[in-house]
Amino acid sequence: MVSSVLLRPYSSPSLTLLSTPLPHQYKISRKNLKFRLNLSDKASVNGRDSVVTLLDYGAGNVRSIRNAIRVLGHEIKDVQTPEDILNADRLIFPGVGAFAAGMDFLNQKGMAEALCKYIENDRPFLGICLGLQLLFDSSEEKGTVKGLGLIPGVVGRFDSSRGYRVPHIGWNALQIKKDSEILDDVGGQHVYFVHSYRAIPSNANKEWISSTCNYGDDFIASIKRGNVHAVQFHPEKSGDVGLSILKRFLHSKSSIAKRPTRGNASKLAKRVIACLDVRTNDKGDLVVTKGDQYDVREHTKENEVRNLGKPVELARQYYQDGADEVSFLNITAFRDFPLGDLPMLKVLRLTSEHVFVPLTVGGGIRDFTDANGRHYTSLEVASEYFRSGADKISIGSDAVYAAEEYLRTGVKTGKSSLEQISRVYGNQAVVVSIDPRRVYLKDPKEVEFKAVKITNPGPDGEEYAWYQCTVSGGREGRPIGAFELAKAVEELGAGEILLNCIDCDGQGKGFDIDLIKLISDAVSIPVIASSGAGKPEHFSEVFEKTNASAALAAGIFHRKEVPIQAVKKHLSKEGIEVRANVAASLTQTLQPATI
């Protein structure tokens, strides 16, 4: 059995190191390292005879890569020093968040020189996401920040001026440029990206490039030179295809047969997301429930909480069925003590052991003070959820209050949960959940908020409506419209919007197309359509009539009224690109979860 070594130098929930001011100039460069590239294409060493070091600089969800290594049959051992890099037989460097924070850590901890020396010696290496970007000369994120200088090129932001949404979030296709060994099973399949910055191919770096991806322009999706590999996408979040990439890196090429191409991926796919509303029932058990316009209780004498299954079991089933993401919304809300919600943290940990697509969690992500007077920041709360397996945090009510304050003052304080989390983890890690309800109007000039002409007139023949935002699970209306809120949270650092509609929730009559078109046309970040799906045709309608990047459903999946694969089959038939289901063949033999 191969042992995998995890480098985790500190575990502060407040991420003190990453919160300090970041320098913009670094000592490491190709010149002062006297770096010599003399990499061969010799065969990799046998993975079963080597130790794999996992370099974790302390930001984001690294639990998933740990779990992927375990699923593939390897052990994990923690280490503390740069010498562990130099002594490694195989090194995996996953990274998320800001380029400057990653370089700051590598320099402060003495890791940069060790990492460069390791790669210079043509040792087996796999960088993931930021672990790819840091290999380049520099990044334009937060000024000019020098990287390790191993690959020529500058990491720049995607250009959103031509209508492409930034961050680039979702399942996209690769164009293989040369034999990469670890990408042998990827041809024709989608892999999962989530990033705002990328490196562009050039004559200076073309010898490194093993694949590109197109999102507005071609960018570098992966590199290979000798035993050195790095990918911009996340194999640990790319389902069975991603697990095969990790397996090929961990094992010798000769030990794994190449599988035939199984798909025809060509561009960014529309995502189908399964949402699980999770809460405790009256017996104290954690269950998946579903509301009818946010009412989750059965209309019976007992008035019990609607129970549609156990969260981990359902999440795993949806992964196997081909869900592109799984979203948890904790509607118990643990309002008094978010970090005391141990059952939900356990749900995330267990789910991430079985589910290798992105996981989002929402509910109660905010600043709070416990009964002993100890204050916790929203960043500390979010950090615990990231460490438990979440890839993205969904913020609801707290984002509404932050947006109201920002629109009132015009000042970004940097203190809101939205700003705190996006600053450390990147805006791609922050989803804002908007919960509006229609307010019908005879004349759009009746209100100061953005109103639209609606497809279906109101109860008194009204032709217009504005969408009033709510907080506290839809129980309280606020003086802000969905349009104004969406624009504000994008400026404050949100990377994605989950757009619900109280009027459509649980009705099964389709998404609110008027609302989704209004918001998806107003912002340049991805929008997830939610509330109202009742049949596959509702998904194709929302993708054909709006700029939504993804569509989410809950009840129809929980009650098995419409399988996920039926939705994807219909979308494909309508000419809408979706990710093919090749999920979970490596994980289906695991024991079933108990919660």
C-alpha cells in the first residue's frame, strides 16, 4: 500500500497567516535560483513503491483530495518541514484562493526553494489549480505578484467584456495537445473548473502544454514536462474521470489500461444540481426535507417535518446518478451557535468521502457570539465548513444586510461575511442565495426598485412585478429588490448567485423565467436557477430563454418523480451540452453511509 504524506503546517481556524497583509515582491525567480530545466520524458517510478507528499498551504477544501487518495488505496501521513518535500517520491500540490497568499506561504515557510529544487530534479509532481498557477512567472491578481518562475508566462484574469461569466465555474472540455499519461482517460469527457485567473499559451511555454481549454480564449488546462504535471481543473471534483487522473499519477503507466473515449465534450456544459434541504425533525434526527413555498411540514394532524431521506445517502445516490454538484442548505439554521452544529459538519465529512463533485453548504454562515461571550467571525465559521468538505459557502440573509449597507453608504467595509470569505478563499468559493417573492404592480414607476413586465399577469391583471428580497427563510421582507441585491453582492465579492423564487417553490410549474432572465442579464457572474422544476422540459426552457449557467432541483429528485439522467438525456436531445454520467464506478463498493 502506498503512503501519502500531507504537509499541513498549521490549522488555525482563523487562517491568521492568510489574513495578514501580503507582500507583492518575492525573492524567488528563475534568475536568482539559477534554475536549470533538464527534464526528461522517462517513465515514472512505480507509485506503489513511493511516498506521496500532499502540500497543503492551509486554505480551502483539501479534505476531498485526501479522500480521493484514500479511495484509491493509499495511506496519508502528516509532515511539517520543507525537507519532507525534498524526500518525497511523489508530490501533489493542490491550491485554492489567492495567488499572493499561496506565494507568501511558500516563501515564509521555506517551501519555495524546496519545491523548485524538487521539480528541477524531475521528480513526480502534480499541481492542482493554484498549484499550477504558482509555477508561472507572475500573476496579475492583486497587483503584480512573482511566482516560482518555472514556466514562462503571466497568470491573468478572464476577460468578461465579451459576455463570458467570471469566475469560470463548471464542467468544460479539454483539447489534448500531447501525450500526458495521466490524461489518457479524459478524451471526450468534461472536467471541473472553478477559477477567475488563467495562463495563456505562448511560444515561450508551448513545450510545457499538454492540454488547453476554451473559455472565450484558449487557456492552459494542463502541463507536462518529464515527470512534472499540473492541471488547472480539479480532478478530485471531476467524478470518476478525475479519480482516473489521480490513479494514473499514483501508479505506473504500464499498470493501467487505457480506456476508450466515452464522450463528446466540446464546451462548457450546463450544470444540473441536486439540492438537499437539511434540518432536524421533531425527534432530533437530521433529515432531508422539502418545502411548499418554504413550508416543510406535512399538512396532517401530527404536522411533522416532511422526511424525504438521509442526507449522506441521498447525496451519494445523486452523485452516482450524475449530479454535477450537490448543495446542502441547513434550514435548522443553528442560529445561536453555528460551530456547534456537529451533525451538519459530520454530514459534510461523510459526504466528501463518497462524493467527488463540488459540495456547497449554506445556512448560518455569519459572525456570532456564543453564550460565553466568545466572538467568532464568519471567516472562522466558513473555514470549519471548508475543512469539513465544502467547496463553496452559500450566504443568504447576511448578504442581504451587507448589500443594504453598501447601497446606503457606497462603502465596502471589508467586514461582511461575503467580503471576508471571498478575500481569503476567492470569490469562486462564495455563493449568494437570493430568496425573493413577486410584488405585483400596475405601473413599474410605483417603486424605486427594478420592475419587469411579467409573462403571466398578476391576480388583478397586473402586468408588472418587482422581486422583493427576504431573509430568515422567507419570513421577513426587506426594502431591496433582487436586481439591486444581485448587482451589489457581485461588487462585494460573490462568485455565483443561487436564485430562488418563493412563489414557485414546490409548485412544479417551472422556473420563474422573468426573474432569472432579469438577474442573469444583470450580472457577469454565474447564476443558478432554482425553485419550480417539475419536469425535464423546465430545464431546457430555462437554459434556452435565460443566461443561467446551472439549474437546481430538490423535490422532484427526492421523490424520484424525475431522475437526474432523464433531465440530462432531455437536455442533450435539445442540443444543450451536459456532462455525461460516468460517475462513481471507483466508489460504488464503499459501505453505505448511516446519516
